[in-house]
Amino acid sequence: MTSFFDLLQIPPYSLDHFTKSVVLTEILKHLTQKHIDACPAYADMMHAVKLDLNRVRTYEELPFLPVSLFKDLTLKTIPDDKVFKTLTSSGTTGQKVSKIYLDKEGVVNQQKCLVKIVSEFTGSKRLPLLIIDSPSVIKNRAMFSARGAGILGFSIFGTDLTYALNDNMELNFPVIESFLQRHRNQKIMLFGFTFMIWQHFYKELVKLKKKIDLSQGILIHGGGWKKLISEAVSSTEFKKRLTDVCGLYDVHDYYGMVEQTGCVYMQCEHGHMHASVFSDVIIRSPMDFSVCCKGKKGIIQVVSVLPKSYPGHSILTEDEGILLGEDDCPCGRKGKYFQILGRLKNAEIRGCSDTYAAGF
């Protein structure tokens, strides 16, 4: 059977539809059985839907779990003494949060997967990293679950980690200018959450009529807008505005969630979100959960080969999207590519940037 480690040996966007379908079906069926054997709550659900793995032909036929179940149930496939780290999703005060239980192997594999995917866009060399956030975010346990974890996760791609905002969430120009001076004429990386960049970086530069030169930078951002729709702009407009104020034109959004940490979906230079060899997306009809054809909007389901310590390998999200195509994106990357339309109506605020922004 093809393993996660086999996938690490090949380029992250190199499998065509047929090959990837065979590989993912094999791995995901194996994971499903593993979780049935070791997680009683998951086993009960699979028995309730009368799952017969011998009759499953493709991974699209495997049952999925609604992402909200990770808020309501303790779902893990490892004993308590093997839990190395517990991740929690974002949530405003009083909301339930998802709890994801990882063993040491899971933590290491998540990092390896993230490196494989993101390096396709940033290159193999670590770059000086400017973080569009405050250093207090990794000290404050209330915010650490999503924002802090995201920053720490992406910090493995950087050197000379520098925070662009002070503890009052204000642009720290002396620090920024010193960072740019140290790395003049070098390629640099910037990381942050979409709303934070918009609110505390772009809008502040415009307000202060201040311009800085980030033309050598590559920005990776995520977290979405979700309930902050009044602030939202399109991906194209977001990039244009940043180019106008700081010359930043190499901008990549990403889609991901704590329930499948490590398997991020990166946005290519043509504005399309891409599924790597480690994961895939399925768009399902909200009427009957059947698989939508290309170009029809529906609910995003995500599958991943990573979750071994908890049954999170097939999840129905609370996000809406459209499959744009497969194996034929102009960027040359194989696999499915898609567009995210936003949160489903009545879905809870859950984005890592949105939790912070809910206070505005």
C-alpha cells in the first residue's frame, strides 16, 4: 500500500486524477478501518450508516463527519498517555471549540506535509520572515489555539522572525524598517491572517500615507473573512491594494483548518486553490450530499491522509465552494483546483482572524 512517506518522495502536485484516486482510496479505506477499530464513538457512527468497506470503490463513497462533531464529541484513536498535543479551533467566548488529539508522529507528519506543500511556492530555502501580527499572540493562551499555532507552524519557513505590529496592534515602523534594512535586496517572506493584514497593515499604511518597499516579498495569508463580509474584498483586489501600498505582488492565500492541520490548500498564481497529493476536496450538494459536477457550488468536503490519531480523514466543512477543474490549471499543477465562496449561512464564526475581529 502507498504510504504517507511514499507521497513525501514525489512533488506535491504530480498525481493525475486516476493515479491519485487509486492512492487516496487505498489509504483512506485503511484509515477508516483503523479508526473503527480504535475509536468506539466513530465505530458506532460507521455501524449506524451500515458501512461495508468491501463495497467502497472510491474515497468519495466513504462517510464523512460534520466538522462540528469535533466540538461535541471526544474523537481519538490513541490512548490518553499517547496524546502529545491537543489542538483547539478558534471560537469566540462561550463557543465550543474542536479538540484534535495528536501523538508525536502526527505532529511530525503535519510539519513534513506543510513543508512539502508550502515550499512549492516559497522555495526550499528559508527566508527572512516578517509576521504581520503582534508578538503577544504566542504568549496569550486565549488566542494561541489558532493564530499562535498558525504563526508557529509557518515560522519553520523563516529566519530572523520579526513582528510587524507591537502589543497594541499598531505598525511598528522602526522594527519593520530595521528588518528591511538588514535584508535589503533579498527575497523575504511575510505571513499573516487575512483580516489582520487588511485591518492593521494595509489600512494603516493608507491612513498614514506611508509606503514601504516589499517588492522582494512573498506573502502567505489565510484565515478568511467569513462574518466580516463588510470588510471583505476579492482575492484579486486584496493583492492589487497591497501592490499599490508596498509593491507586494507575490501573494498566496491558503485554505486550511485545525481539524486537518498540515494539509493546506495553496492558491496558485492564477488565483486557484489547489489540492496536493496528501489531500483532496469534494464539493457536495446541500440538498442530498451528492457529489457536485464542475462549476456547481456546494459544501466543501476535505479528505486527508494525515489524521491517524483521530478520525478526521474525511470531514464535511461549513464552507461553500466550487470545483473549477482538475489536472488542467494553467499553472501546470495537477489535481483538483477550486474556489472558496465563503461560510454557509448560519455557520458559526470560526476563522482564526475572525475570532479576534469579532471584538470590533
